[in-house]
Amino acid sequence: MNYSEAMEHINALSRFGINLGLKRISVLLEAMGNPQNELRFIHVAGTNGKGSVSTMLSNILIQSGYKTGLFISPYVLCFRERMQISGEMISEDDFAECASFVFHCAKSIASMGEELTQFEIETAIAFEWFKRERCNFVCLEVGLGGRFDSTNIIPPPVLQIITSISMDHTAILGETIEQIAFEKAGIIKGGTTVLYPLQHDEAFKVIETQCKETNSALVQPDINLLSITNDHWLDSEFVFDGVRYKKSLPGNFQNYNCITVITAAEQLIKQNIKISEDAIKYGIEHTRFPARMEIMSKEPLIILDGAHNPDGAKALEETLKELSARSITIIMGVLQDKDYDEILQTIGKYADQMIAVTPNNPRALNCKELQSKAKKWCNHVRSYENLSAAVHEALLELTKDAALIICGSLYLASEVRPILLERLKK
């Protein structure tokens, strides 16, 4: 099986959709020899910030000399982004080899009368690769929820981190913050839990209870030790516990992700894992992440952001406020299971014009319906079935003192980013 054949097989599994549970992957991993049991994990759950936190912490560990695996989702540039070791994506050959092994072992659960999901197969491939490469640590991002997410099949991790929790995937995880927090807190298995500093009280109480029941120490960054010395969205510095940092990821909310990572690194140090202050600063100051408030161009200003839920939209709103003197065009595409009404309410009022598009995803909301919804918040809204045409028109109209914001979904971001790069070259 080559890489293309492996990807074709994996993509075909998307028809089975989301089916949370640990029974199927448990049987699969047993047939594989339980590779996850040979690895040391930092497990990261939450609604927003999981990818940023996982990547920053991975970079800190790499800089400290550890062979570090990283498993994140979704990807933006290339599917192989989802599985990395020490900053390098899995090769096509390694992916095909590990996938072939996993598919062979997957036959063992055929008698169960159930089909493995796409995410379960991807998780198993990642575990197998990390084991074969003998990673010292793996920063493991939860796919959805936590309690019944495939990644939660791992043994108790070195550390578990829970980032910002907000309303998302309500049809699956629950319709209240408490219900969603309960699912996220399912990753807590003892040891130490590091919690994002700005958390809903309802979520905090649920996580605190889970920590007590599992004998896990709960550690939350001390917000009183944080001083933001420069809070411009494009150039931000902060001091935390007496140390000055210049963060590389834009957006004020990233300050709080950063101090979550710093606190997590400090907890690892307490476990006799050697991490220097220089390595921590490196991770904070040199992490780049596609489609997280990514500046594609400064003149004219073009920002690509994967904001796909109300909290993500509020973070984007802070940047839009600073850009309010400019003429703002927003290209937006969303998935139909997201709270797009609240997203539109949060950011729509800042747009001089909006362009609705349809992300390339089976769960996407049609651009015509999004256009209709957006008219409540913006007077000038149009829609394009063709994403490339939408980008082309927006760039033709963009002046030096204007701004183009593209947001609403990471799936949209992955589709639009190469289009943008090609257009900007010209």
C-alpha cells in the first residue's frame, strides 16, 4: 500500500462519521500490541487553544532535547501535519507503512459488526509511528470531547491540560458548559492537571470535582503574575512570574494559552524532566501556527483565522476592534453544526461587506443560507459557490488601507490558504 492508497482508504471511512467510544479502538490497539502503552503523553483537551498549547509545549520539549511527537487536528496545509516528530511531518512512506499495519490489524474487529471511524484509524497510525520512532514524549490533542475520544485510550499521562471551554459540538457533548466540561474532564486520570486560567465557574467546578475523584492535583496559572506590557494584536509582550516573553502567536487570548504552557512546563520540571527557561521562552516566542490569526499579508492586510465557535469569534473580535478604522471585508464559511448565529452576531457588525462561501466539507452550511443569516448583521453581503472566485474578487477590491479577514472554519482555512498564497505571489 502506498501513500495515495492509504489516504484513499482513510478518506472512505469518513462516511461513518463521528462515533465516540473506546471499545473499537481498544480492540484495534490490542491487536497492534498496544503501542500507546510504550509512550509518555501530555494529553490536551478543551474547546479553543488545544492546537496552540500542544504545539508550543512540543516545541519546548524539542528545544530541551527530547524526541517529541505531536498529534493535532484538523490539519491546515497537509494531512501529514497531524502527525509530527520534533517538528517534522510523518513521511509518506512511514505513513503508508504504519497505515498498512493498522488496516491489517483492523480486520480483527470485523466480527464485532462495527466499523472503525476515520479518527480511530488515524489515532492508531499515530501511536504506531510514535512507538516505532521511540519518542520520549507525545503531545496528544483530543479530537472531540475527551471522555470517549479515541485518544483517551492512553494510560495515565505525564500531564493533562484542559484549555478554554465553551459551547461547541453541543449536539454531541451537551447543551450546557457543565455537560461539555464533564466530557473534557474525562481525560483526567490522576497525576497533575493544568487548567487554562480564564475558565467558566461552572466548568471549573466540574473539573475540580473530577480532579478530587481521581486524586489529580489541579494547577491553574496565577493570573496575578501576568502583566501584558504590549497588547497590540500584531506585536505583543507580556511578563509572567517576573520573566518577559514576546509571543509569536497573535491575539490577546494567546497570552493565556502561553501562561498555561509555561505552567505546564513548570509542572514537568517538578517531575524531574529537564527543561530550561531558555527552552520555555523559545517555545513561546517561535511557535507558528497556520490559520490561527495568521497574517498572510501586511500590505494589504490579510488575516486568516480558523475561528469556528463563539469563543473563537470573540477572540477575533478583539482584533477587529483594533482594525475598525479600516474598511473590513470578511470572507466566511461555516459548518452547519456550529453556532454560526452567535459568530455572525459577534463579528458581523465590524464588516463593511461580507462574502459567504461554502467550505469543502459534508457538514458545511451552504453559502446562500449563510448569506441570508449574515444580512441581519451586515448590509452588504454576497455569496460565491466558487471559493477561488470569491478570493479573486475580494483581492481586486482590496485597497492598502483596507483589511481582508477570512474565517469561520479550519476546513475553510485549509482550502483557502493555498489559493491565497498563489494569488499573493502574482
